[in-house]
Amino acid sequence: MVNDVPRLPALWDPALREFVDEHEAMIHELANGFDAPIHLLFPQRFARNVAAFQRVLDERQVAGRVYYAKKANKARCFVRAAAESGIGVDVASVGEFADALAAGVCGEDIGVSGPAKANDLLRLAVLHDALIAIDSLDELGRLIAIAQQCECIARVLLRMEPAAQTGSRFGLSVAALDSALSMCASNRSSVVFEGFSFHLSGYSAVARCNQAGIAVRACASARAFDLSPYTINIGGGFAMSYAGEDDWRAFQAAQKPGDYHATKMFDGFYPYHSACSGAQMLDAILTGVPDGESKPLADLLREHGLQIMLEPGRALLDQAGFTVFAVQGVKDRGDYGIATVNGTSFSVSEQWFASEFLPDPELLSAARDLQQPPRASRPYRACVGGASCLDSDMVTWRKVAFAQRPEPGDLLLYANTAGYQMDSNESPFHELPLPPKLVMTLDGARPRWRVDRLSPFSGA
């Protein structure tokens, strides 16, 4: 029975919910006019998320800097919003660096991360006074040589190998950190050591607090080299909620292999609800007591004169955009159907992680937009396939319970896709157009939109 299938209603920001409810005709017009899937972006929501993180730093009286992890979304509007909000941007390529500069971010407000960075990127970072997270002794040696050649001083953080994640390919071991500190101390005319960084997989506030405590102690030890570190970069990994707590719990308990096309199985899913997410998670990190310490992390940072640096990506994009596909056709398969849309699964990138983007897509009927008589509202289960010739091209493997059978011309809205879902894997496969990104402004009776213009370095 359709009424018995697992559902996972998506959380919507009230302003975006109102926009969808009151401007369905506009959404249909945009989808029809561009004749492709479309991504709608809301940089005003991005700015609100930035403000929430900054409030936590202020309330806990901790010196800190927020850097937007640009890899989470290629759109220029979010980098511009970062510049307008007075925060930095984290990049990992020459293209991302150039795009940040073009959007108005100062070089000194750019953080450069990533493994084994190319010499061109290191040179660009040195010339623009960016902060560089060093991942290996080889990289530090190359950077020193570049800084000497440019007659500049490179600003560096040393990236620590996570104590609790020794299988990570990132970071310097304890022995390598000692060697790196010695290299920094003996090359003061080319390198200024500003502190330590780390990045953890997963979404544990406790693990980040504990690793930050290790970094605090490492800063104190660095003084033995007559160095003066003052920054600890705790990276990203700030969880966010796509669904309500009760809905997520009920979905996990109810879902089974038969709820997916071809009984598709997944090893795991993103935690679509988190009791401690976004800026709340930062607060939990700062108020937590690291292992081996007797005081909260915030107190330790103040006592040691340290500032914290963080690189949220997904959390700054929470509710900052959604994706729209148009239904091209529906194939009945007995007790469910396959709705094929005008794009591919490359535009909802959870498949990059061999997983599924789970929040229920929302059906916008073309009949309502065309002021036709409403169709019979009979529940119908359907998965969602892409328009390519790949059997694995499934936008949604799960057989979603729709209120009625989708029909050609209907739209499917995927909520909250701005963080990592929109463009990590997008490809013009089959010569299908890449979905345009449309920047929406909700400050009048009728919303305004414009096309987000990417830089020549974006590849779009």
C-alpha cells in the first residue's frame, strides 16, 4: 500500500516555502524557458548562516574567522556573499583562487588547502599573501623555494594528522610536524608559521573538540622553536538537518530493500537529521572540554591567545538553494513507476558517495500552472530516472510516494541541494545542457532572478 511506504519530508526554510507556494507559475516559466534542470540559489540565506556562526564566536568571546569552503558549490554568488559578509574563502586550485579574487575576496582572506598543491597554486598564494595549509614536508620545501624566488614571505599552517583517524591520507605525523617546525624556524625570512590545522571525517563535535585540544598543546610546544603560532583551523564537517528528527527516525526504521528500484542497496546514508548542527555544533565544540583538559576549549583558546578558524561549506549553504527537474515521461512497472526527468543523476551528487539523496522530491503539477482541471489525486509510487542511456542513472532510486501520478510537464523539486549536491559531478553527458544557476532575490512583491555568471576557470 502507498500509505505504508517510508516517507522523508524535506525541511524548507519558511521564506523558500512561501516562494514555492506563491510563485509556482514563475518556477514553471523558468524551467520551461531554460529547457533544462535549474538550480535556484538564495545568497541571502547564505548570509544568515554566516551570521549564525559569527554570533557563536561573539557569544563565547572567542577570536575567530569563518572561511567558506568553496568546493561545496561553484556559484559565484556565494563567493560574493562571503566577501560581502566579511569572511574568508577556502580554495584548493588556481581556478578557485582566481574566482575568489574576481568575486571581491582579498588575497589575505583566502585559505589554501588540499594535498600536494601544485607549484602554480603555491606561487599564486604567496604573491597574494594567502594562508597555506601545508600537508607534507615535500610541499613545505617547495613552498620555501617559491617564496625565496618571489622574495616574499609565505603564511603557513601545518596540517596535523588526525589522532583519531590514522587512516587518513592527509596531515603530518608527529615526527613530520617536528621536522616542519624546524624548517619554519630556520627559514624565517621566507615562511611565517601561524598555527595548525586539521580536518576530520564525520560530524562529531566531541572529536573536533578533542583534536582542537591537541592543537592547543601543539601551539604551546611550538614555542620551544621560538615560534609564535596563534591560529587553529578546525576545518569543516558541520552537520546540517534536511529532515525532522521524528521523520528521520521513522524512515530509518521503515525503509527496506524493496522500497528501492531493482532492490538497490546502500552501505549508508548521510545523517539527514542532526540534533547538533551548523552553528550549534560550533557552540558544542567551543563549550566542550577536550580530553586531558579541565576547561572548555573556549577558555583554553583565550588563555593561550589563540584564534579559531573554521571552514564550513554545506552548513553555510543550508537552505540556500534547491533543484528543479521537469518530468519527460513515466513508465508503469506494476506496483510503481519510473519517472524520467530532463537531466541526469550527475546533478544530484550524493551518488558520488555511492549513496542516495533521500529527502522526498516535491511534485509541482503542470495542470495547476496551466489552470487546467486538477488531475485525480490518486497516490502513486515512483522512482526517478535520468535522461541518459545508463541503467545506473537514477536521480532517486527510492520509490517515492507521490500524491498523484507524475505526468510530462510536471516539475520535481529537490529541496536544500546547494551544499555539495548541485555541481560536484555535473557533466554535459549526451550533450545535455548543464543546469543553469539562477540567483533569486526575495525582497519585493515579485521575486527577481538573474543567471549566476561563473568565471572562465570554472569549466562551465
